[in-house]
Amino acid sequence: MKKRAAIPAALALLAALTGCGGGGGGGGPSPPPPDTTGPTITFTYPAESQVFYVSALPAYVETAYSDTGSGVNVQTLSVTFTLNQRTADLTPAFPTDPVNNASVSRTTAPDPLDRTTASFFSGALSGSPSKSYTVGIPPTPDECDFRVNASSRTAYVFCPSDTFAKLSAIDDAAGSVKEISPGFPVNSMDAAPAEGKYYLARSDAPQVAVFNASNDTLATQVNVSATPEEVSYSPQERRLYVSFASLNRVDVIDCVTDTLAGSFDVNYPLSLVRASPSGTGFFALARRFGRFWYEAYGADGSLSAESELADSQQSDVVPWKPAGNPAGYLFYSDAANDRLIVLDLQTLGVSYVSVAAPKELFADETAGKIYAAALDGNNVTTVNARTAAVESVFSSPVPVVTGEVLEGDIILLENIWDIAGEETGTFTARIYDGKSNAGTAVRNITIRLEVNPPVGPPSRWSLPQRASPHRRSIARLYAPAFASPSIPRRL
């Protein structure tokens, strides 16, 4: 019986210790209520409705935030800027170190709004983009162009300049963008996927810079005959062709060893040099006595074919080689005459496709599509390369600078900074606390086109836009060339 009595006594003791049972005393402190309130976040600069001009955008953007509950998770800060129905991600420009940026974060990159969008469309140009990336741009975005590395699903947005170059690598497989500063001004670039490299034509030295594509570091530099204007990679030959703006010569770089393999003379300075779609040699445009000519060269530098095209200052070319065709076709944009010129590279016969003011051209060789972005406009025309007929016209909400195709995805580089008088730009910031509650801030600014700039340095954005790297080459050749013929120098 004594053993049985010990059990109720133990239970009574336990009840007393836990405050339960009978009419015993009260319990311990109540748990705190769950944290369901998001952080407070605001823009401390710029001010709401503050007016800016395209030549004098905000030099920085600053946010301030706090949270009285579980604390702000600074590394979750995200900031975007929306203009002309397109949204650029400014987050990479904001430091998110939890020690130094516990309550405020300010953009550290110079000119934080020097950004635009690269929109991806799956299969065809219609509707809204399937995804969009933000890339850095120079003061004149019309200079930019694309190069792609299909094997790594990387698209390089290249913006040349006489003073600096901007290069953004869109890694679509990883869903990220890396901004690269070469450290010197650049005229043009080309990707060499088979070599794991890309090549930059320096505009300040007679050199071609070689970068490792895996880590975007400078591998070596190759000395060439003069300051290079254009570079074009030939995957079949594993060569890089280098042309010059004022020199009647083409250099050839061996991409396996990254050494100068040779050079040969040509009759005129060449622009728009491209590796031949046939896999051997290259083709180019030459300005001859006020007209543009197509010229094809063999691997030994010999002129194998030529054809007169048109007289036009705004032009681009893209080759297309269907299966079974030994030579292929060349599509040439003739904006002055609202047409594409189609050159049969086997017969040198010429035909035409009516397209309104075609400017930049790019192609989907597999699908047999040619895309033509309109000169100073929002439209991109899709042309069936097999039938030489227009299939559709897509209108972007903002002007299209250029485009490219990456394994079926059509990429458009858009200029969100097309201001017609006055536009409203919207900043949106978001940050989370330790319990995943979100705080959001919105700030609108007014952006005006500076019609009458104040006295002082010329406006960044009101400067006349130069041509793209390709069109710039042609512009330099606009004056008739009277170079005497020279004998090609064999490799």
C-alpha cells in the first residue's frame, strides 16, 4: 500500500512544479505574438516626383529600412526601375553587407541608371517576352550589338566606345548577368565558342585582346598591323579575321595558338568582315566610288567573287546558308530604299524584299528566318529566308537596338530611354525581415527630354547617336576610295 501511495504524491509534486492541477498558482510568461509585420522601407533619394533630364539622371539611388520585430535581412534587398513598359533590375548596384548597410544602402556604381533590357522571346516574336535581363549600356545605346555562345547559352551584349567599353555576359543557363570591364576602349568583338574564348578589337592600340570565356579574364594580346576595326571568327578554320578602317589589309589570327598567322593586302579598306558561310575564307563590304560592293575572299586572300549592292549609309548584312546549298545567301539592309537586298552567293543574282527602313539584321539559320530591326523604330520584321517573303511585323513598346538568336530564343536589345517629351519612371524596392515578411517602397520620378540644354558640356543623351560598330565602319568609308589596286599577299 505504501508503494501505491507514492504515485499520487509524485503526481502532486509534478503538478505543483508545473503550475497545473487543483487551484494552484499561475503559469509562466506568455509566448510573444508571431511576427507578421513587414519591415519599413523608403527611398531617401531621389525625392518623389523629382524632375530629371535624360542628360542628368540621378547620380545615385538610396534606400533606408528598419524592422522592430525579427530584424531586416539586408541581403534580400531588391530594387528595380520601370520605364516605357520595361523593367531594369538595379539590385546588383546596391551593396547588401549586413554590417555596413544595416539601415541604409546606396548605389555604388557610377551612373546607376545606365541600364536597359534584353528581352527573350521563345520561338517567335509575339506578345510579351518570356524573360528579360538587365544589361549595362553606354550613353549611346545604339552602338551596342550581340554575340552568342550557343554551347554555354551565353549572349554577350557588346557596347563599343572610343573612351571605354561595356560588356555584359548574359548566362541564360544560370539566369544571371555579369558586367565586364575590359579596361580599355574597344571597336568590336566576336565569340569563339570552340576555343572557349572571345576576342576584342582594341581601339587604342594595334592589338586584339583574347579573353577566357570561363572566367572573363584577359589571357593574352595579339599584335596586328594597325588599330583593328572588326574581328570575325571562323569556326571551321579556327581563325580570326581582322580588318582595319584605314588600311587595305586583313590580318589572320590562329585561334589555337593566338598568334598572327599572316596577312594579305586588299584593294580597299573593308568593313563588315565576316567569316564565309561556306566555311572557308571571308566576305566583306567595300565602299567603291560611292557604292557598296560585296567581296568574297578565299582562305589565301584571293578575291573570288564580287557584286555591286547599293548606295546606302545605314546597312547591315547577315549570311544564311540552307542545307545542301554550297554557297548560301547574303541579306543586306537597304534602309534608304525600304528593302532587303538578297544576294545569291552562288550565282550572284540579286532579288529584293520590301521592308520598312531595315537597320540591324540577325538570323535563325535553323528556322530559316531573317529578322530586321527598323531604323530608329520599334518594329522588327520577320522574313522567311526560303521564300524571301515577310511573315510578320512585331512592335516593341520601346525602340529595338539590335537582336540575336540563341538556340530558338529571339533576343531583342531594347532602348528603354526613348523619351518623347516627358515620361514617368518608377523605382520599386523590396526587403524582407527574419520571418520572411516583406516591406515595399515605390518612388516615381519625372524624366524630360532636354530640348534646350544649359550652357556647358554637351548632353550625354542628346549627342548624335553614332552608328553601330558595323555601320560605323561603313560611315568611315563613305568618302569614295581611290586606292590603287594592290596584289594580294598570300598566306
